[in-house]
Amino acid sequence: MTNTKKQFALALHGGAGPVAGRDYAVTEKHLSDLAKDCESWLTTGRSALDVVEHAVAELEACGLYVAGRGSAPNSAGHVELDASIMDGRSREAGAVAALCDFVSPVQVARGVMEKTPHVMLAGSGALEFARANGFSEVVDPANYYTLPVGVTSDDIQDTGHGTVGAVALDKSGGLAAATSTGGTFGKLHGRIGDTPLIGPGTWADDAIAISFTGTGEHIIRAGGATAIAFRYRSGVPLVDAVEETLGEVKRLGGDAGVIAVTSQGEIAMPYNSAGMKRACVSTTTPLTVATFAGN
């Protein structure tokens, strides 16, 4: 789709799992700096696909969020990572699930998209592919992973959650989305939520790009990102399409947050959890960064 106005739009999230009353100034500063970095990429003509991969890789590597370095061990005592990425213009997509001990699962997911005929690789197959193709740096799990900002050791005993994601519209009209997570705290070995699933957790087409965060089981059962996309493409306004889907997640017993951008440069970042670490900027929207309502 041609972007006749040569506009761009970007939204980032650091997860819908913040705890009310805790200080997230560090993550807000990081999201602000990253959004400015991505804005620079977009203004100089970089593709939406490159931008969302870059953004999510940075979110994974910093250790501030429940993704990449900030992920917690599962019930078997090791970290399993999920990620996905989608190019709206081509509908090509790639994902990895239950990948262990790589710095950037989203980069491996893009490798799956570009180097295989598949959409997803999981477990040992994802690991073998990442090793064979030289994606990301392998890490020592005993010394690499760290508790993200706003998470305490007590939280690990509960089924908390967190995810990171990015959606972008580039100046050529291309849309893309990417999402990454370490999954819910205390999850069972082998558990896979919505994040690596193209459709529920991540979606991009020629009209809209979406990344979800929240309780994955409920997001999957509510239809997730494609439920929003199909509503929007049928003529439902963006805000209503998002709120209807979040309402369905809530009705099923979950909480979630969404970031979305459209081919018209619209941005949405609603949530029905206590908060969502988030940032956005566009040709017409100044940089906005927040965690809770009213900040």
C-alpha cells in the first residue's frame, strides 16, 4: 500500500504486567530513548520490519522486561523464550517457541521467516536452527538472566506475566509487528502462550499491525490480534475494535494490553490490566511514554 503522505508511526510495549505502586522510571526512560532511536530509523526511510526487529531485540537484551535477559525459569528450572515477527506487506512471518539461551529470539524468528519455508520452529528444532545459522549470541544461563525492573523474587512464585513488542508504519506504507517473551512466571515446562503464535500474539497486514501482551491463554481464546484486525478491516473503528477484543479477554478471565498502528498512522495502546509499559511516536504525534493511567 502506498503511503502518499510519507508518514510513519511507532508503538512499543514492555508488558501489561506492572504492579501498581512500584516505580518504573527506569523502564520509561529506556522506552523513551528506544522510541527516539526507532523514530530516527523511520524518518530516514528504514523499513517497518527492520525497525520492529531492532526495537524488540533491544528490549530483549536490556534485562528490564520479562523477555530475553529478564526472563524467569520455568517449572523445570530453565528459561524458555518465545518470539514472533510479521511483515504486513508480504504476510511473511516467523516465530520460535521454547527456545533456550539465545540473546535475541526475535532475530531467530526473522531467520525462520527468511531462511525456511516454515512459520514456526520450537524447542530443540529452534535451537538447532539458531546454532546452524549463527543467530544471536548463546548465553550462559547461570550468569545472564536477571529479574526485570518491578519484579521481585516473590513474584516468581506467582503466575505473573510480561512481554515486549513493537509495531510500526514506515514511510513507504509498510507495516510490521514483533513480540517476544519469557512467558509467565512459574510456567510449566513446554508451555507456549500467544506471543509466538502468528494471529493471536502478533499480526500485520496492509491495513494494521498489532502486538499483544497479557495472559496468553485468554488472549488465544479471545482471538487475539487477528480478532482486532478482522474487526478493523470490516469497518469497525480502531479504538472500538481493540476495546471489543480486550473486553472478550476480560470476559474469559484474563487481562491484556495491545499496541496497534494502522496504514493511516493511527495508534492505539489500551489495556485492561493495572498498567502497561508503553511508548509511541508518529509524524503527527509527539513522543508519549507511560506505565499507568494518567502518567
